[in-house]
Amino acid sequence: MFNPRRRGFLAAALLTGASLAIPFVIAGAPAASATATPGIGVSGGVTQPVFSYKDAIREHVRVQSPVDSDGDGKKDLVRVDIIRPKESGTELKVPVIMHESPTFDNPGAGFENDHKKYDANGNATKFPLYLDNYFVPRGYAFVSVDMIGTRLSDGCPTSYGVADVLGGKAVVDWLNGRATAYDDKGEPVRATWTTGRTGMIGHSYEGALGIGVAGTGVRGLETVVDIAGYTSGYESFRANGTLTWLKGGMGWLSKKFDVDPDEKCAAVRRKLVEDSDDATGNYNAFWDERNYRTGPISKARNVRASVFSVVGWQDRNVVGSQFSEYWTKLPRDVQRKMWVTQYAHLDPFWARREVWVNTLHQWFDHELMGVPNDIMRRPRVDVQLGPGRWITQADWPAPARKVILRPQRDGSLGREPSTGTGGYLDTQQTEIAMAGDPATADPNRLAFLTPPLKDAVRLSGTPSVSLKVKLDKPTANLGVLLVDYGTDTRIDYRERSATSAEGLKFIGGKDCVGQGTADDDGCYTRAGDNTAVSGFNVVSRGILDAQNHRSLSRSTPLTPGRPYRISWKMLPQDYEFKAGHRLGLVLTGTNADLLQEPDLEPGTGTRVTVDLAGTSISLPLVTGTTIG
């Protein structure tokens, strides 16, 4: 059945006979005269840059939110900086691309840490990132929103809490005539220049804000482009009961983005630290509020907007399950697209710039302008298998067959159950130490390898592990790695320096994306894959506090010496093991690479005894299912 809510509004209008708010002109036609109706230029299925960025209207408002996050007795006002074509108004109403961020003060937005600049009237002359430079000339308004508690907005940041979400929702409501905004004189301002059709886009925290707002079901938000954005606060700060972020991290995060005097939000930050419960690492009501999949404020089943997601499988900040668990909970009729990469916490503008900008352009044109291009008829998913290696497929994960591999007494990894036991101590180690030199005995890990692969093996989906263990103490951090052993040139997601991070490096020169001014040139340094030759690569990982093996909400100490079967999901991946390489399973303790600080989880010193007969790893394999 045709559902206009899930389709471009141009097609919906044609079917229903509704009038369109946006007139179109043919690209290359003469510029509109002073008396002509302005129009959007479209050619080749995309809008054209027929409007002047230099002459665009720049203005700002403060939108009334429904929350008082700092407890001062007044509802927080949200600062919104706007740039739109000067022709927009009564005769030309334009859609909106919205970028909401907490980072405009500290550290700045994007890979180059962009900051806003303002003129004497308080209007922005520099908007961070390239979106305004590129899309305003094509007939979009661009709105830059200071998240509640940051920059020029009122209130206190609540570390992904309800205020963060409802502040952004209020802006979408204002753009659709359902909320109030004020100018600097306190006079109400209406957004008469917009169709109300809004798309949110952002990276990391910004992406989470888009996901959070979409999960409220707000009308008028037509699409969300989520770039490495979180969908569960718990999975950003915890991993199955283990602490992975800073102790007191939720208070630290609130302070990081807030340049106001400390005393203003001190009580809010104390509450964030208390309620997040670092002592146990358990899931509770605090984390449920910050769960945008099934939480009380924002949930996937309420999403009306289309979703374009980008995930880096080697991201330590926003791990891959943040995407994969959310993806499966979206309503089936939600239009969606995704890119999955071998990078870390990265915006693809820096990795695959031309393809990314062209794809984003077509996506916004289709979803916000209703331009009838072919973006929805193309394969839904772009998959990066390695440096410069991209494929497309219909969905994610790719159709796969579950293959179970089991550790053997001789150190191999095969299909048949084995007998015997092995053991190791739960100590804190880096992944390089855990996975390196697997043939050498190590008291802090067990390593098992398949024979060399006869053919390439591709994994697509979420591996899981099942262990049968005994502990000599009431708990341990149980760690597991899936490793690709074989020398190859790979994306180096580990290196961090002044010129490289997250799997990319600056390569010199700049690209100017769209139109610019002296204050805002829209030009950004070029980057390319940062690669390294390595003998092995950790493909996926998993860790669990054994006390949480029954529930993430409740700790249950284990009885020393008693056998337990403990199963959990590892992090998702889409990866190709090349012919001649070997798959490795490493059983270990505390994973230092997942920790922001070493003292978060120092290792329990528990001896873990593994029953090989009751231990296995389940792999979703697309090819090479005869492995082992």
C-alpha cells in the first residue's frame, strides 16, 4: 500500500492533487527577475546551486523548550542560527537541514574543530562544516542549533538525557508552527519561510541527538543522517557490566561542553554521577532514559523519519552494536540507507568525500525536496571491506549461515567438540598483547587458530560466544577476540597523531565544497586512508562482567569452583578473511583497548578455567562456510 509518509512528498502531492510549496525551474535557465517567482533548480535528479550564498539571509532566534534543565524556574531557550536563500519567504518556502551540536564551544565541530563567528548583530557569519556552503545555494535553509546548556542556549547539558532530546524537538516543532521562538527584543518570531520539512544530520553526539529527536515521533522531521551516533548511553559508557568510560563520566561529559561557571550546573552534574552508578556498572532507570531504542522518551518504534546511518566497525567510542541493535528495531516501513566501514569514529566526509557529498545531496533532495531521483532504487548498503575496497548490497547484514567453531586441545579451532580444559588469569592487557604471537603459551590468555583458509571467508553480522567456565573468585571480566591472522595492508585505526586518527590521515591540499565568503569559505583539508602492514587484525571483540551473565540490571556473584555456561553477543562486523589467512579465537580477561582510563577495570586476578567441550563461537558467514 502507498504510504506518503514514507515517500518523497513530491510523489505524494502528485497522487493526492495537493499543491506544492516549492516551485521548480530547469537548471541553466536565466536567473529569476525581480518580479518572477523564485524557484529551485533541478537537473539530473538533483538540485542546482542557483541561489547566492553570499547574499543569503542570516538571522537567529531562541526557541522555547518544554524543559528547565538548570532548575532556575524558567523554561530553557534554545539558540538557533539560520542561513537561508534571500528569495525564501512568502513565495518560496524551503526545507531545512538542521545541525544540532554541543561542541560549538568545546572542542569545535568536525575533524578540524570548526567554531561559529558572528557579526555585530549577533548573526552567524561562519557556520561550522560544509553543509551550509553546499546546500543553501541549492535552495535549503540551514539551521545550526546550540544544544541545551551549551554555547548561547540556556540550561545544563544532561549527557544524552531528556533535556538534550526535547531541546532539539522544540526546534523542529517551531519550524512546523507548533512552538514559539523569540528575537533579541523578546518578540515572537514565526518560521514563515519554511515548508517545515526538516532533516537532522550530525556526527557522534550530534548524530545521537538526531536519533533521539526522531524517536519522539515528532512530525516534520523527515530524515535523520546519523554518523557514528549513539543509540544507547549504556553501551557508550559500559560493556555488559564492565566500565569502559571515565568514572564520573556522565558529569565530566556535561562539563566538557559547558563553558558557564561551574556552580551553575554543579547540582545537575552531581546527580548525573550519582544516578549512573559507576559502583556496579549495572543498567538502571538512568540508562533507560538514555536508551533511544526502547526508552521512555525516545524509542525506535516511534520513528517516522527515514534514517541514513554510518558506522565504523572499529569505533571504540560508539561501538557497532549502537547501530545494529537500533537498525533491527526500526519500523519495517521506515526508508533507510547505510554505510559500514573499517574506520573508527569517523565522518565519511573525510574518507570518501566526493561519493559521500553526492550521496548526501541525492538523499536530502529526495527526502526533503521530493526530487524524483533514483537514490531509493540503488542498493541500500555500501560496505567497506578494506582500503579502497567498497561493495554494495541490498541490506545489512548480508544473508549468512551460522557456523560454529570450537576450541581444540591442540590449540586449533574446528567444527567438532573437543575435550579437556584450559585456563588463564583475568589481567588487563592491550589487544596487541592479547592477540600477538598466538603460538606462544601465555598465562593471561588462550589462543586457538583454524588451519589456513583455502578460500576467502566473509563475515556479516554479529558473532556470539558461549563459554563454560569455573572461577576461583566471585567474578571476572571475561574477554574474547576474533582475530584475522595473516600479513596484509589494512586500515590503521589505532594510530593517533597530529595528522592521523580514526583510520585516516591528512594528505595535503583542500577541497572547497559549495560557495563561500571571506568568513566561511567551505574549504577543508583532504584526507585519505591511513594504512599499515600488519601480521594480524582484531576483527571483533566482546567483554562481560561475569556477575552480569544473567542480567545487566542486577549483579549476581558466581560461586567459586562451580561451572557456569555464559553466552553473549560480540560486536558486529562485516569483514573478509583472505585465502591463506587463519581465524583466531582468543579467550582472555580485561581489554585495555576498551577503557578510557586504566584504573576503570584493572583486572580481577581471577583464574578462569575453560571447559573446551562447552565453549564455542558462532559466526555469521556469507562465504567460506566450510571452514574448519
